[in-house]
Amino acid sequence: MNPELIKQLIESGLPDATVIVKGDDGTHFEATIVSEQFVGKSMVQQHQMVYKTLGARMGNEIHALAMQTLTPDEWQQQ
């Protein structure tokens, strides 16, 4: 598993998302995901949306994914 593949998987499930993924050990990754689809959803719901894009890879090829999920407005305020 590599950061680019994770990015592609998330983008395929959340087509409007801007996705930045880092990680270099092959199993532990960090991701920042910005999507309009996160508006009005709790952080837990947002993370569930991302986990859904990765499916069974979570816990298998991807042992850990630290993520920050943001709406476009939240991203601009950073």
C-alpha cells in the first residue's frame, strides 16, 4: 500500500474531495481530506465516509490511518 493508492481510493469514493496522504512505512498513513460532502456531518460520520472508500483494506493493508476531515470552509480558515 502506498499514499498515492490511498489517495486514489478516497477520491474515487468522494469525487469532490481534495486529498493529501503521507506515509512511508507502507502501513501507517496520515490523510487530510477536504470535501463539501462533510458539511453538516459529525467528525465520526466524516471518518466513516472515508473508511467506506477504503473498505477491507482498513485493518489489513492499511494498519493505521490518522485523518483530518474538513469542509472547504474549515480548510480555508486554517
